[in-house]
Amino acid sequence: MMYEVKHKTVYKYQSPVSLCHNIVFQVGANNSLQEINSSICTIDPEPNYMMEREDFFENKYLYFSVQKVHKNLIVESISQITVDQPFWLDIIPSETPTWESVVKSLRSIDTSNDIRQFYLESPYVTFLKDIRAYALKSFTPNRPIMEAMLELNNRIYSDFTFTPGFTEISTPLEEVFKHKKGVCQDYAHFGLACVRSIGLSARYVSGYIETIPPPGKPKLAGADASHAWMSLYIPNVGWVEFDATNNLLVADQHIRVAKGRDFSDVVPLKGIVYSGGGQHMDVTVDVTRIG
């Protein structure tokens, strides 16, 4: 599938800003699952300095600084991306290794630290009381890992209520677990906490998902948003992606931007501003299938 993604962020500052430094994670990289056909990022006011870089997790990001007085900042990225059907759709879940054998292999010296680092806690993914017990309801003894993960994915989808506005990024995972409400980043963080608490490696994936309107209804411009899901490491298979928000084994409707331990590693736009007042932010995202 080919998609066009438009992501626009507008900051309005209460007081003039004299200087800002920012990094942008809004355009993914080419990999075995997708190809970036074109991408452009426009910034107003025009930056004094701008450079594309790569972070520790091999994500592409844009760094820029605006070194002149301004009261508004507009960042808009437009990309065209071809997404392929992922290899894991051909895997038979019942034929994957048991999750206990995967835990054992992750502790082996033969497993790289690039994989092992993702079974640890991180800023937004903590091992709460009772979270291991929640995970083990799906990860029963000697169960194939992918079969267990699909069930966990389904349980999170069924037990939690998608509730925009109930949480913000600073809301502790404990509150999300207690009320079982949140948005996609909460679902992803909770899923990560579940599988990491039993010793498995999993990472946070940020990006976009195509939104399909109900039959007969037009697609609303700006109705989409940044999305988040998780990927689980399976030896001899690789990283397999699961979307608990939509109860999906990820196929070709997900567009990847960045991966990391959690949201803190892949914030779409963050930075530092020098100003004497507050700010207001508006974000719109449109994902359109074009081929």
C-alpha cells in the first residue's frame, strides 16, 4: 500500500520566543517493511540551522534551531510511503517457540545487548504490582510465544477503554492500569510492561495508522493522529508487531516512524524554548491511501 502522511504542529506562544532548539521524529526510514518515496519538512519561521541525524536506536530525526524572535512556530512534514505486508503474517503462532525458552535465550551471551536492553524497565514502563500476574494469564506454561502474545493483545483491547483526554504523557502507568483507560501510547506502555515483567524483550513503535471511515461516511481531514504500538522479539523470527489499541497483528496499514524503549525516546516534536510565557499547541495528522 502507498500512503501520504501529513503531520502539522502549530505552537502559539504567549510571549515572544528568542531562541528554540527542537528535534522532530515524523519521517521514518527505509527498511524491509516500508520505503520512503519522498519526504519534506517545512518550518516557519525558517530555521537558522537544520540537520538530519540518527539516534542510538538508528531512528532518523531532524534537528533545527530558530535563533530569532518569533511568536508562532509551524512544523509540517509531508511524506509518501510504500508499506509492504510484513513477514510475520505467514507465521503460524502455534509453531513459534515457547515463551520460557525465549526468556532463557535472552539471558544467553549469544544474544546481543541491542535486543537484551528491551527487557528492562524504562522511564514510562515500570513493573507494577500485579502486572506480571496479568501477563501470566496469557503466558501460561510452555505456551508458544506468539500465541500467548496474541491473546494478551486481545485481553488488553477488551479490558481497556480507549478514552482520549483521560490521560496525558505524565500520567503514571499505575493509573492507567487502575482505571483501564487511556490512548494508544498507554496501551503500548502497558503491553510492554506486561511482557518485560516476565523477561521478554519488547520495544515501543511510533508512527501512523490508516483510518478507515464507516461505510458511506467521508474521511475527516485531521481525524488521524500519531499512533503507537509494540514489537516483541522472537528468536529466529525477529521483531513482530502487535497493536493492542485495535487488537491487530500489524499488517500494511501501519506506517513506522521510530522505535525505542518507550514514548520518551521518540516524541514526535520536542525541544527547548527561551520565553517568558506559556504556549498552546495544535496538532493535525492526515493519513491518505494513494495507491
